[in-house]
Amino acid sequence: MSKFGDLIDLEVPVLFNFYAEWNDASLSMTPVLKDVAAALGDKGKVIKIDVDKNQELSQALRIKGLPTLIIYKKGEMMWRQSGELDANTLLGIISEYV
């Protein structure tokens, strides 16, 4: 979890996408997250975390629904939501923390 700790401490907002390969809603978020990452450039980061490969972290954060999207900045959770969102909505939310 040390890498996760390093990522949440960044000065820019970091959008974490907790997903699973077997979850259709998670898979449909892939192109959306690519668009968000491209639009953000160096103003933020988008990180995908597979819940099956990171069970300890997923349990610690109480990830229940997929996908779960969480924004951290400077070590603090700023926003969290489960379910699909479109790129424009996500960009609007992230822009509050840039």
C-alpha cells in the first residue's frame, strides 16, 4: 500500500478508479477515463486499481460497488462515488480540486 500512500499525497488531484475485469460497468468506464486523463494533462492523474489484485486496499477503503471513483489530493479524500459517470461530469468534479 506504500505506492497508494505516495499517490494520495500528490499536490494534484488523483482520480482512482476501483474496477474489476469481470464488471461491465467498470469496463465501460475505460474510454471515459482515458478522455479524462487526456483532458487533465499534468493538472491531475487517473489511476486504475483492480479490486481483485488489490483486495487488502479495497477492503481497507470499503469498496463495495463497482466502479468506485475516489479523488484524493494532499493525502485527503476529497470526493467519492460508485457507479458510472461521463467524462464531462468527471472533469467538472475534478476541476473543483485543481
